[in-house]
Amino acid sequence: MLTLRAFGPGSNLPSQSPFVMKIMGYLHLLGLDWQIDVKADIRAQPSGKFPVLVDGDQVIADSGAIALYLEAKAGHTLNDHLTDTQKTLSHTLVRMAEEHIYFYVVHNRWSVDENFALIRPSLEKLAPFPISKILPRIIRKNAVGQPRAQGVGRMSPDMQAARLAADFDVLERQIGDGPWLFGADPCAADLSTAPMLAQILACPADTEIRRALTKRPALTAYTNRAVAELFPAHDTLPFPRRP
């Protein structure tokens, strides 16, 4: 059976990592049998990050590499129903979610004390005492540095909201009547986009970043629908097979 080493559930989501949620979605939609390991030591992982997939003696790190591996194992991809043009757009939306929206997710969660307080207990479980009390501060410092180095962390809240709004405009137009980004069936772009949006909604602080999303009912509804249908039963892992 496949084993997913990952951050576990929190904030009413199946994982506090959007990239872990992405791979959970792949496992779920591809109909593969799997189990989750939330006790794995993140420091012992090949890249020092989650998610990590274990299949026998194979250990695969990085969500992109894991997604390709799972599709090869299943014998089909989540984009099989798309046209070539739609596949190109799906790839672009994945990059927008994972390499742009992601930095707003990180900044919103790690730079705001009220949001960070939600994930601190999970971080303390990643290492034994007394390291567990020090580790959250170390991880937070490194995490806050990522959007600052990228540029998002140096922007004013108004500029962050404006830049993010442009991405949200694209997503709203693409969803249209939905229910998913490319019509009736979810694809790879949904599994990269929806977890990012869900992580923003799950943070309690009323920041400009969160308001940029919550003022869009259609996009908020899309996010909630994805969490319910693509990543169900956050308190019962692994998920049941998708019908």
C-alpha cells in the first residue's frame, strides 16, 4: 500500500499544507489505496519537506514528482478529458497557484500572529521535547523569509490584495458556471488551486489577503465545494475511494 508522509489535519482541512492536500486529492481521484503517516520526522525526509510518498522501496519527494508517479501508476492522468489547449491552460493555472498564490498563503499564515497560533501545536509534534518548543520559531523564521525574498512579503497589504485580485479574476472567469475549472470534472489545476484558496480561508485573521477571497462568493463557493468533494472527511484519513 502507498504511504503518504505528511502534515496531518488542522483548521478543518485534511492537512495544513496545500501541497499535501494536492497529493491527497490525486490519491483520492485516481482511486489508489493509501495510508497516511503523520508521525514521520520531517528532518529525515529527502528534501526536508512534506509530502513524501513511499511505495515499497521507492521514496518520492516533491508534490510535482509524486503527482506524475501516481498518474503513471494509475495508468491515466487527471487531465485526460481535457483538450490540448485546455491542458496548456491547466498547466499555467498550476504554476500560478503554486508559484504565485502560494507566497500569499505563506505570508498570510506565518507573518500574522493569530494565524500562526493555529499551526504552532502541529509544529511542536514534529520533534521531541525540548526541540519541539524551539522548532516552531525556527520554521516560522524560515517561512516568513520565503515571501520576503520573492517580493510579496515586501509589499503593502493593499498592493498584496491588488496583485492577488488579478489571479482571482482569472480563476473566477475560468470557473464560470463550473463546478470545476474546466467544467464537469476536476483536473490537475483544481488540485493545485483549491488547496491554496482553502488555506487562505482557514486562517482566522481578517487580513487583506483573506478579504480578497471572501468578497468573491463564487470563488469561495468553489473552494468550499472542493474541500467537501475532492478532499472529504478531514477527520478520517485516509479518504474513502471516490465513486
